[in-house]
Amino acid sequence: MEGNVFAAALEKIEHVKSPEGEILTRPFLDLCKTVLPVLDNFGPAMGPVKSDIGGNILRLETRYLSSQSEFNYLYRIVRSEIESKKAKSSSSCANALLWLTRAMDFLSELFGNLMVHPDWSMSQVCADSYGKSLKKWHGWLASSSFSVALKLAPDRKKFMSIVGVKGDDVSDMENFCGRFSPLLEENHKFLASVGMDNLKA
């Protein structure tokens, strides 16, 4: 289905884990890049958010490219920073993975709400998704700017058609959410296990 964000993401999700079940760095980042353009549909107000997420992807990608065999597995990047006592720095890859995962949580909640609440307006969908994901981690400034950006979201029908969902066919979106959310949960569990899951903006 041409133009369907979810069909493209489902192809990528097939390759995210190694045969041993570990999350691979490059495939995970490629998957996030596939989903990221969804934010373009919110207009220029979402630009800084998209840029921030893109920056987190780039930081992880740069570290991966510095030693592909060493950092083939996503969590090795974070473990290496913990060993060198750099993980808590705001410019660390551990921090980048944390905020990337949280941003993807928001998108996953957004897609879930679109399926579960067909009667909700786009602003209701956005507000609820933000409340369940990023809001508790955002300070006043970040929260204010994010809320303004969400108010500029296109109407629901237009948004669904932009992401490639035709009519009521949400099967690809449903399949994607069902497979993407557990990966994000795995990231949170790992980050919590190394004391990196409670940082605020």
C-alpha cells in the first residue's frame, strides 16, 4: 500500500532483533526514522520536537558508526557510557535513547488512541497521548511548547489519510502498535535496570 507509514515500518520491524532476541542498533534507529515523518503532519510547530528526536537518533547512530561491531547491539552503547561514567550527561547516548524511546511512546499512544477512540477529535487524541507519555517528564517550558504544537494538528480524517490509512482499514497501524510497543517497553526496562529511566527535561 503506497504511502502507508505503517506498512513500511512493519517491514523494518522484522529486522530489529538478533536471532538471540537482542535489539540491534541500526535496525532500531532505521525503524524510528521510518515513523518520525509522521510529525511533519503537525506543521512547523512540531519542527523543534522532530529536530530533537532526529538529534537523538543521530547521536546514537554516530556512536554506532564509530565502532559497528562493538555497538551492533543497542544496549552496549549505554553500557559503555555507564562504565565510563558518561551516561548521566545530557549529551550522552543513554540520554538520547531515553528521550527517543519516550518520543516513540507518544507516537505509539497516538496511533493507539486513533484506533481505540474513533469518535475522538485529533486534539483529544493528542492531549491524551501526551498526558500518558511525555507530559510527566516535561518541565513547564517543554510542556507549554509541546501543547501549542499539538493544537495545530490536522483534523483526524486528514491525518489518517496522510499516514496512509485508507478509510477504516487500521490493520497495519494496529499490527505496528502491537509489535512496536513491546520494543519500547524493553528499552524502558533496560534503562530502569541501569538507573536511567527517571530523568526529566
